[in-house]
Amino acid sequence: MGRNRRTEHSQNPRDPQTGPQKGTMDGFLHPPRGNDGGPDSPNPASQSPVSAAGADSATLERISDELRTMTAAMATKADLLTLTTTIQDALRAEMAGIRVEGAQVSLFNDLSPYTLDARRALRPVTAALRDHNIVYKWGFPFALLARRQDTWIAARWPEEVPRFLEELNLPPIPVTNWVLSQPGPAPRPQRVPRRRGGGSPPGRPLQRRRQGPGNPAE
């Protein structure tokens, strides 16, 4: 298949010639496509997402599931691995200099009541992780992530905590079900029905009388 034509005002991220190159902020890693054997042809065996962006000392928290050993059948695929470390560092540096009327302003994530309750319920688990020197972090929108060798184990719901502890070789730890402990919506106020031309006593429901020969309609 031929490569996409190069234009002045647009870039195709899947084209090794027009897309972001090695060392740029976008930091895309391009597996070979249409390898012609030339000296500039990319070699998948010598490329990695760390060396592609020059962030050899950075911690890459998000790596595509497509990162695996390239085979001949996969050589024509354009699996793009986006490295966001450089962009995140630039944003942190920019936000660090915010001042209002001479006061330093710091920005933090706004945690929902659900997240706060879940973290509070998982305090015994995080304490056990620290006691065993197990690295952990919080995921978004909510997850407790712990590292086991080169794998991250996740617990997103209360029923996943036993398996989470078992895979980390930790003893069972009882935790509060933070989902069931969430308060429900406030009850809507109920209006007391009122009679025409007058009111009914507070707390006493209005009763209608049946119409009959001895009971004329009002």
C-alpha cells in the first residue's frame, strides 16, 4: 500500500514521514510499515517507548496493550504508543506559577464523596500494603492499584478486595462495603392536600365523603 501524500497543513500520525518524529513532544513510536531495507528504516527490535521520547528516566504509567514483540504478520500495523510524560510535566510546571494577588495558588483533584468513602474503607488494605512495602496508587475514576512484579493488580469494587489481597499474598482483611454505605437521595417533601375554602389540620389526611341520598355533594 502506498503512503499517504504529504501536505503542508496536516500531518498523518500513521505516516513515518509526515507524523510526529522521534524526540518530539508527541513522542509517537512508529513500527515499520513498508520497510524498504534502507539505512533509515526503523528496527522494531531496537525501539522502545522510553527511548522514543527520550524519557529514559521517566515513569510511564500508561502503555498500550499493543506493546508486544513484533512479528512478520504485525509488521504492517501502525500501533501508536503515546507518551504523555513530557506533556504532563509541562502542565505541572505551568500550573506551579499561578499567583492571585501575590498568593500562590495550588490545584488539586476534587474527590467525590464516593471516592472519599472508598478510600476511607480501604485504609486497612493500604496500611497492609505499606507494611509489606508494596507500591500502590489510586486510579481514575476509582481503583486501588498495587504492583506485583511487573503487573498492576486492581480492586475497583468491594467484592474484588479478597482476590486483590490473595494475588498479593496478603491475609484477608475485612473492609466496609462502601457502595452500600452510600446515602440515597433525600426524600421529596410531601404536600398536605388542602380543601377548597379551608384547610385541614396538620398531619391529618383529607377524607372525602361519598355522595349519596343522605350525604349530598359539597
